[in-house]
Amino acid sequence: MPERPGPERSVADWDGLAREWDLWQGLPQRPTLWWRDDDAVDVTASLEELRRSARVPVALAVIPMALDRPLQPRLGAYLADWPGAAVLQHGVGHLNHAAEGAKKSEFPPTRPSSEIELALTVAGNFLRETLGSCVLPVLTPPWNRIGEPALALLPRLGFRGVSRFDELPYAGKASPATQFPRFREINTQIDVIDWRGSRGFVGEAAALGRLAAHLAARRRGSVDPKIPTGLLTHHLVHDTATWRFLDKLQDWLAQRGGLDVFQDPRELWPPL
Ligand SMILES: [Zn+2]
């Protein structure tokens, strides 16, 4: 019997990243990045640590209506004073509506569209009322999952984009989101947390491996080279090693030509 392939893995060290980085020299595109951090609802010590750590713009995926962790109005004042922060709508309540045994999703294809439409609208209005103009009309579905019927609703509900997570190997899958005009899907690829194992830092080899692999896929044209590579963090669960890696990555990029490779989320989803 043929052996079943394991999950795709890609590893690299800083030298490996440097080799990939050098291959971008002289190309018309730059090796751009962007940073998404999930699950904020309040100003916590770890959110303050994120603000200290991030020398570049960050898109915070904020949960509008989590039952156990209500959105705190003081987060609005805090973000108004953090010029690099923008907010994406992280679902409605971060609640699982998937059928028993199915992968967790707040917007599975089995959930009635009318219910999803109402929930997204109410939650989006509440998010904007509470946090103000830093909220971008972009949905980050919890667990990075959204069924196609719900995805198709988004442009009509005023969303300009969606952000999910790409698993290895990175190859151009035609996303249904690309068929909506002026609607952009910009995903993340480098999750710094080892959710299936230690729930701590995933390790440099895995994080740099995904970064180098996604950059290589863009450079070769197997995915759109203009769409930036996404760093995904969850400030509430970072251990010391995770914070250290984020520092080291920014140091490395600063030395390699500048931190302006990080794109501002407001420019990724500009106003109409
Ligand atoms: Zn989440």
C-alpha cells in the first residue's frame, strides 16, 4: 500500500530566507508582507506588548460580539491613539455553527444565509459604533473558514474583502472571491503558533519555511506576486519565544532594506 503523504511541511533558516530574498532583487515586484493579529476585544497586557513589538502597521481582527468576552469601548480610544492599527471584523461572536463532526465554522454552508446576513450586519454596525473609523470593511472569518454561500453575500453587505489562511503547498487556487469586482481576498500564510502541538511558538524553521515558500511561490508566479505574504499572530497566547521571533524578523527585515515591505492594511483595502 502506498504510504499516505503527511501534511505539507516546509522548513528554512535565516540563510534560506536570505537566499530567497536575494532572488527578488531586480524583479519588478517587492517581497511585500502584511501582519494580521486575531482575537482582540480589549486592551490587555498582551495587546500592549503587541503594540510595543510591532514597528509596522497591524490589522487587528476584532471579535464584535463574543458572549464570554464582550467588546470593550476602551479599545476604541486605545486604537485611536495607535496610528499603525486597523481593524478587521473577526466574524460575529466567534461561535461554531458547523454540524456535529464538521470543522469549526461560524459561517458553514449549512447555516441559513438570511441568519448569516443579519448577524454580520448587526455585528459590523456594532463594531464600527464601538471602534470608529479604524474599522475596515473586511471579514476575517473565525477559524479562517467561510462557506461559499456566505462568501457570496459579502460584497452586497458592504464588505470590500476577506482574509483567510493558506495551507501549504502554495499554489494558485482560483478563489470564488476573485469573481467579485473590487473585492480582494488577502490571506495569511505564516502562523507563528503551533496549534496542533505545543500551542506555543511554532519554531523558526517552520515559520521561516512558510515565509520562504510563499515568497518563492509568488516569485515563480504560482500565486499572485502582487498580493503580500501574511504574518498571522494571536497576541493573547504568545510565549516569550514568539515575541522574540517577531522582534528578530523585524530586525532582519530592517537590515535587509527596510520595514516598509510591510503593507498598511488601509492600502490593501483602500476606500472606494
Ligand atoms: Zn479567532
